[in-house]
Amino acid sequence: MTVRFDSGRICLDLAAQALDRADALDEFLRATELVPAATPLSALDAHWVVRFRELRDCVRELVGAQLDGRRADPALERLNEFAAASAPPAPRAVRTEAGGLVRALSDEPDCRALLAAVARDAVDLLTDPAARALLRRCEGDNCRRCYLDTSRGRRRRWCSSETCGNRERVARHRAARRGIVPV
């Protein structure tokens, strides 16, 4: 199962994914609600995984460049190519057997359309000064995940308090018990 954390953006969620199998990509697409649960993805295969990894790497490079104050023009050009594709099929409301409404797509989406949706989210993030100002990199050891810090006081330090934050607290506790003062 894919580990999820609240990054604040679909493109940042993609950047955090390993995407080593088609079922992991399927799970990501449904968990982020790019694709409603009942929507078939009959064409999803290893080619889709390769394409989503390419977009993931572009997003990682561009977000890292933004946080480090450097340029990443080749990644920017590739991101714009992804974003130029057509959008996924239109969403629509459909009734369940119980009478409630659920979101569905008017047709099965293709790989290019879903890539475009994520790429456009990245374009929106990178071109919005208010959103860029909230962009942070996790302070956890060996974690490179990025997220939007929408916490009160803008003091969020980790991608997930339950994983990276907990590791940090445990490390501090162990160091204190050994008499080592962490830097």
C-alpha cells in the first residue's frame, strides 16, 4: 500500500511516490481522487508507470530548484509539455443504488490526460506566489518529501508527524537518555 501524507497538492503527492508497479500507480490515482474508485483503467500498464515517473522526476527537480533558489529549465520545458495535453474526461455526478451521488468520469481517462492534470497542478503551484511561499522540504533525516505548510504559525517541520516527526522525537529522547545533547 502507498504511504500517504498531507502534502497539500497532488503534484507533491506524486513527487513522494516510488511508483514501482502499475498497481501502485492505480492506487495513487484513486487515492488522490484523480480517478474515482469505480472508474476502469484498462489501459494502465508499465508504460503509464514510466511516464508518471518521468513527470514525478520533473516535479521533484522543479520543486527542489524552487526551494534551493536555482533554475531547472529542462525540467520546466518537460513539465510544460506534459501540461499541454488534453484534460481528463469531464466529471459528472451519478446516483448510487442507495440514491446518493458520487463522482464519476464521463469516459475512461488515458495516460496523457492524467499526466496533464498533475502537470497543471504543478504549474499552478510553481506560478502562484502565495502557494510557493508555503512550500517546504521535510526536515526528517533522509527524507526529501515536500509539502505546503498551512499549519498555524507556519511551523510545520515534517512531511508527517507520525513518521518523520516521530523518528525525530525518538532520536532526541534516546540522545537525552545517553546524555548527548542534539545539535
